[in-house]
Amino acid sequence: MPDTSAALPPTVNEFLLDQIGRLTAFDFVSVGSASGPFLALEVYKNEADGLEVRIPPRAPAMPLPEPNKTALAEAGFSVNDATRPQEPWIRSVADPEAAIEVIVSTLTGIFGIGIDGEINLVHGNRRAEHEVAQQLEAYRAKIETVLSEIFSKTPAQDSEGDFILPFEHMQITVAPRIVPGAPPVLRVFAITNTEVTVAPELGLFLARLNFGMMFGRFALDAENAAIWFDETLVGDISQENLGFTLNLVAQTTSQWDKQLQQMFGGKVHADRGKDELPLQPKPGFAGYNGYL
């Protein structure tokens, strides 16, 4: 790649070199044009003290245009999943000089943002984010072990790393979550109905239904016209409490999805053409009845 750092005035270039040179592991500086459209690139020092230039994650409603993705790939950037705007695009660089070259060439050549004598610069640190990611990986592995003990095979995972459990006529998702400063959280939920008629009567009915429940709750996703049923577990997870919760979600969904469909329209999971074989717990496992 040609040296494009000359696009920055010498004083700005020297300032950036100094700021990048001061980074320690998990630190980053975000660099953008002060006068152009809002778009900032990050220079990040990773756990191994290597430098990376990153296109930060974007909101799902504002994905990168396809031409930008193609140009980024051709420029040496990589991404775990190009279809997900929340995934950062990353390119490793050898030193601060190379980082500045990549920043300037990416802003000007790929995004068409001119660089003048002024830049916006913000400092940050991703250590807490890194530690949460490590904790989530360990927690997810533990949940996978528990599920493997319950079932005869390990369930599939979606792009978010959540476990997908296809039962008789429904699909249950087991979603590990880590919240900084709090115990691990495990969401167990099923989308019971879709394309329902969203009306005040539906919200009132679900509120009354929830009032009489000891475990779990129904929720209305009004934006997507869907009804969910979910329960949340906190802290250490055992076969017994996860098995009980899976059974609860399965039985409650089975009890109400058809009734909700009759009352408020839409579809249930059985209408979606799912052909996965239902999972079955290992023989003799406590916590399940004949429904599963």
C-alpha cells in the first residue's frame, strides 16, 4: 500500500504516532475527520500487544454498503460474519506508521471522507469487554456440557452462540449471557406465535396470564408481531434446574400457542415448516415427563 500519511499535516501525523505509540493492551484510539461525515476508525492494541485497525460495529439498521465490504476485503480487512453489521472489520498492522497509512487510505479511498488538518480523536479501553467475552465463552461451554448430559447429542448453535433445541412442534432457545458485575444469566425461551394481531386486548390478556404464573412469563414483541414465553436462570446451572426450565417452557408453549392463535391470529411454530427431529432426554433423566 502506498504511503498516504502525507495526507495529514506533519504535526497531526506526529501527534497520532505519539498517541498510538502510548497504547497498552486493550487500549484504542478512535480517529475520524473533524469536518467530514461521521465515521471513525479504531487503532486497537490487542491482548498479544499487536496493533489492529478496526471498522467498529454498526447498528443493525445501518449496515455497511456492499461496495464498502468488497473494498475492505480487497484492502486486507477481515470479519467473522459479513452479514452481521455488529461484527467489526479488522486488519492487523505492523506499527503506528502502518496504522496511520491504513486509516487515511481507508477513510479517503473506501469511504470517500476527506482528511484535512483537523481530526477527531477519542481514547478508550476494551479490557472489560474482553473479560466479559472470556467469561461468556466459559459459561457457554459449561451450558453446553449440561445440555450434553441431558440430551443424547449436543444441540446446534446459532450465529449468536445460543443453543437451539427443536422439540416436538416448537423450538426453544437457550441463551447464555454475562452482565458485568452480576452473576451469569441464562435465558430459556420459545417464540410461541408470530404474525399475531397486535391490539390492546392482546397485551391485557398476556398481563393477566402472567399474573397467575409462578414461573416464566409471556412477552409481546409488538414490532415483530410475535409472542414469546421465557424464563431466566441466574448463577450456577445444574441438570435439574435447567431440565425443569426446559420442561416448563415446552409445556407452557404447548398449552397456550394454539389458544393464542385462535384468539389473536397468526402462526405457531408448527406452521413454519420445521423438519428437525425433536431432541429427547437421555433415558432415566429426572425433570422431564412424557411430553418431551
